[in-house]
Amino acid sequence: MSKRLVTLAIAAVLVLVTVAPTFAQDGLSGELEIFSWWAGDEGPALEALIAKYNEMYPDVTVENATVTGGSGVNARAVLKTRMLGGDPPDAFQVHAGQELIGTWVVAERMEDLTFLYEEEGWMDKFPQGLLDLLSADGGIWSVPVNIHRSNVMWYVPAKLEELGIEAPATWDDFLAVCPTIQEAGLVPLAVAENWTVNHLWESVALAELGVDGWNSLWTGEKAWTDDDVVAMWDKFGQILDCSNIDVDAATLSWQQATDMVINGDAVFNVMGDWAAGYMATTLGLEPGVGFGWAAAPGTAGVFMMLSDSFGLPKDIKNRDNSLAWLKLLGSQEGQDIFNPLKGSIAGRLDSDLSLYNAYLQSAAADWQSNVVVGSLAHGAVAPESFSSEFGTVMEIFLGSRSGIAAANASQAIANQAGIGK
Ligand code: GAL
């Protein structure tokens, strides 16, 4: 090698040596525990984000602590024990809205993240409505990683063709095709364990009560005992008669209900669009071919939203590492790594839609043009004291099939939770 080449080679090594440490930003080291319910086949999006974090902070050891169970039914219980026991995880998944604000924010267990939003220039990077959902008592309490849609109906296009039917525009249309599907020996609507029944219910309630009716349940302007709410419960009962609720639902995960549709045992399923993540990322199906979608019956033009977020608990072991995690998941790059795999769209306004599949592009268009309402089953609209008791209302309904009994029970828990007070 000539002298000149040797000098160049040394210079190149020197550049690498001086650049590499800046890559391991801020010299972070130690550990970071990330707590969520994105386990097993719900894991790829989170794992991709953790891989990015590992690349940025190679000296931090990340513990991906998951508690299996769709919609966080089990994770929330474990989190409660840990928070009350003074052992908070460094970062935990929580739905934007009342699920965090009505619990750990009012208990003064979270740090206000307004400073982070200001430092990172995020104040105008997220829609105001989303920031409002994350805010209370003059603070902003978590960083949203995504927007999911609750009111989606899934099916396999070829199956509908085979049966000669279309995705129903209303629940009455669904009830009209239900016998045809049952006669073909199939389940018209797949449901799974308890929370998925609450999930279905919120789409039915939105359809039957309309946007104003749905919203006014949460302001307390509308009584749960109103005639149209009772009628909605009765319609919900008829819809459940077209499902596997009394067969095997309780033993199934939400993914298994999706599988029933994909395998051709069932025709429709109403689930949040994490189902699109499961079908596209985990099962490798092509949107529009392997699976089709429509707004849940009677809810076209309305986007029932929820958002997964992470906050900064007080008194954690690894605050700097946790802050670095929050910065990554609130960044454009972080959101565009996570969401195309997750089946959600970015919370940020500036994501690169070319990275997203056909389903997600259609969800992004609807998010812009539709009327947006919040989800009950995923923590957006009601105080935790209401949403955690709603399972009891559902049990009463499933046991009695009485719309009036369910209406009275819901009114009682709404009163207890102080809705409208
Ligand atoms: C929701 C959550 C989604 C997805 C789903 C199924 O509550 O917001 O991200 O994880 O549960 O587990």
C-alpha cells in the first residue's frame, strides 16, 4: 500500500472511531424494561422498534416484558400490582385517554411530559384532538405510538363471492344474510373471549345510537335507560345469535376468531385493525385479496379510534433510558417502523404513507375524512371505573339476554363512575 493510501486508511478509521460513539447516543447504558401485552404473534411491530432502539443504544439491555392477553386484560392487572407495590416498569403500554389519566395520573404516579413534547418539537406534530386525549390537569401524560380503528368488519372476498353476498352496510342487512350463512353450515360472525364481545358491542352501539348518541353517553347527556339504548341491546342479542358465542367463543383468543374467518369456518369478524397487522404481518396475507374490510355495519364515515401510548412513571430505575424510548416512539422514524407492521397508522401527521399497505392507506384516508369518536373497550372515552365494570354489565346481558337489565346495570355503573357529574 502506498503511503498516501495508508494515510487515507488511517483517516478513514479515525472518522469511524469518532463517528461510532455518537451513534451510541448520549452514552446510555444499563437496562430498560418495556412492559406491554404485545406478546407472541402480536409482537413483530414492538420487536422492530426495540431492534431500532438496540441499534441506537447498543449499551442498553432491553427487557421486553410482555403479559399475554388481547387488549391488555391481564397486563393491566399485573401493572396494577407492580405500581401499587412500588415497582413500576421503566415504560408501560397504556391506552391514550381515561385509561391512563383516570388511574395513574390522578394517583400522581406519572411525570408530566410537556417538557419532552416541547424539546422534541412535537406540539404541532400530532393532531390537536389526540393531544387533548393525552392531556389533563395542565399536563401531557404519554406519547402515542399509533392510531387504531375499532369499528372494522373483516372477511375473505372470495368467500363472499362464493356465498353470493356482500359485506353488510347495516346490522339489519347482516341479520338478513345470517340465515343464508347458517344454512351453508358456517358461523356468520366470529367472536372470542369476553373483551371481544365488548369490542363488538361498541360497534353495534355506535351504529344504532349514531355519533351524537354515542358521544352523549359519555357526557351523561343521554341516559343508558333511554328506549333506543334498550333497543340497541336487544339488537345486539339478535346479532350474537348469529355468532359462536354459546359454542366456543370463551375459549378463543381474538386471533383465533380471525383464523375462523381466514379458514372459512366463519364469514365475518368485527375487530380492531390490529387484525390487519395479524393477517398481513403474521399470516402474510395480501390486503384486499387474502382479507377484505369494511366499516362495521352502520358506521361508514365514522372512525372509532384508540391509541396505544407509553408514559413515564415516577421513581423508575432507568429514567434516561426510558426517555430515549419515548423519544424514539414519538419520532417519525419510530412510528413508521412500528405501524406498518402493527396494522395501525401513525399518530403523527407526517408519516410516510408509501411505507403502508393498502388497508392502512385506506385507514389513513378515513382518519382524515371521517367523524372521529373514541373507543370504550380500549380506554379512550370512559373512566376506568366504568370500563372495568362494563364486563359485569355484559355478563348480566349474556346471562339474561334482557336489554332492560343491561340498561339498568349500565346506568348504575355510569352513576357510580360519576359520568356527567
Ligand atoms: C388493543 C391495543 C392494540 C392491540 C389489541 C389486541 O387494546 O390497543 O394495540 O394490542 O388490544 O391485543
